[in-house]
Amino acid sequence: MVFDLDGTLVDTIPDIADVFNIVLEAEGYPGHSTADYREYVGWGIKRTLELALPEGVQGDEFNRMLEGVIDEYARRPARYSRIYPGIRELLKYLGGNGVPMIVFTNKAEPIAKALVDAVFPPGIFKAVLGKTDKFPSKPDPSALNLFLRGENIGTSSILFIGDTPIDLETAVNSGVYFAGASWGFKSADVLEKAGSKLNFPIPQDLHRWLMN
């Protein structure tokens, strides 16, 4: 099982909104609502900052703000974030049945690992794959495919759970199966329009589907 992180395992929008707004307002720019940030996320921190700023902010100013966001987020990655109801039970069920699980996210890898360590017990996931300089962001599947080859796991035995069309595109590019987490940042309508045929409104529904 491959899980996206933000909007799939954990509702991170409150922390994302808080961190970005702190940096924006310190630089004299207006903050945004949590609803706005639901539309800005999915492509990684850099793209989220681009969407949160007015057009034309670039160069040294943009890079300084990007570093500020990364530093602020790294200091407290899970102050307000919460695991979605039903996720703990789902992971316990999968682990109890010997199903290997990893996280694959566009969140910067150090922050992703810090967040996972902060909200989950140790040892649940075999790996946390986040954004690094080694590979492009999702929907490029290179980081995932390299991990699968290293573990000698065939793509036909993988189910990718994610909440955005980017996750669906990543699954298609990797050649793995996909299920939509429509309890997350994007609705079932958005996922269906992107081509997702298997979507679950709550984690408990995914849990029951896997049990059956």
C-alpha cells in the first residue's frame, strides 16, 4: 500500500495555513483562509507559495520566503494536524495482515518524515518518500519506482491511496492501482472527473472494502 500524506493520512491544512500565513504576513502580504490553501496544495511547498503570493514575486524575495516557510514548518510540523478518523484502525489492520506500507508525498522529505514521526507510532511505514533534489515531484513516479525495484515489489501488487488528481496521475504513470481518498482535500467529483473510478468518502469505507 502506498499512501499520500496530506489529505490522505493526515489533515495538515491547519498547519499549512498557519505556517504560510505567518511568513506572508511577516513580509507584508495578506494571508489566506484554510479553504484557499486546500486549492493551493498538492504540488509541493514551492508551488503552494507561488499560488499564495501575488504575481511577480520572484528572485531573492521569493527564495527568502520559501526558506522561511521551510524553516517554520520544520520547527513544528504537527502543531494542528490530525490523523483522519479511521486511519489508525486501517493501518493496524493492514499491518496485522503483513501488508507493507509506505508514504509517497510532494512534501519536502525532512518535513514529511518529521510529521509522520510526530503523529504515528514508529515502524508503521517501511519508508517515507518525500520531495528531494534527486527526483521530480509527483506526478513523476521515479522515486516510487526506484523504491519498488529495490524491494522487488511488482507494480501489479500495489494500491496507491491519494486524494488529488496528481496522485491519480502518479499511479497511472507508475502503473499501479489507485483508490481515491475523497475524504481529503479534493472531492469525489474532482477525482471522478480526473478519471478515478474507485473513491471512498471515509477511511472506514476503504477499510471495509479491503476486508471484503
